[in-house]
Amino acid sequence: MDSITVVELYDLLENKKQGIYLVDIREKFELDSGYIKSAINISMGKILEYVEEFKNKKSVYFICHTGSRSSMVCRELKSRGVNAIDVTGGMMVWYMNMFPVSKK
């Protein structure tokens, strides 16, 4: 399975690389602690509804709280033909690095 670290994701976002499609798969209530501004939120339970949309993207990056759920999602989506990339460590590591977050 393809994966990147939180630091690698941060660098990609900071360098404004084209084609970064980041999906935060946490539940809405989990976003209260902060989220990455450029990420779209699609909860894990609804991910399979977006398979065809994801297939149209060069790469789709997935993040959750610790990396556990995003890893499972990436495995499933890879089996369905999506170029899914797991962000290891998730938002927990993002927070630990004190990278910027948005709050509602």
C-alpha cells in the first residue's frame, strides 16, 4: 500500500503541489479538534459512495485520527482501482508537529 508521512503531506501542501486531493475520513464531531483546511470531509462510512469520483483523480490522500482507519480505507479502495495513499500517523501526528489546523 502506498503511504506518506504527515511531514511529507505538510511539505506537499506547503509547496502547493497540484493534484493534492486530501480526504479526512473522520466523523464530523472529530473535526471539532481541528482539521486541515484543504481537506474535504467524507466520513469512513460514506467513502464507498465516492469510488468512481476517486478513480478520476491522479491520487487521493486519506487521513484519519491515528492512521488506522485511513489504512483500512486505502486497502479497500486500492482493490477497487483507486490510487489511494494513506497518511500514516494521521491527525494525531499532525497535531504533535503543531502544523496549522482550522476550526469551525
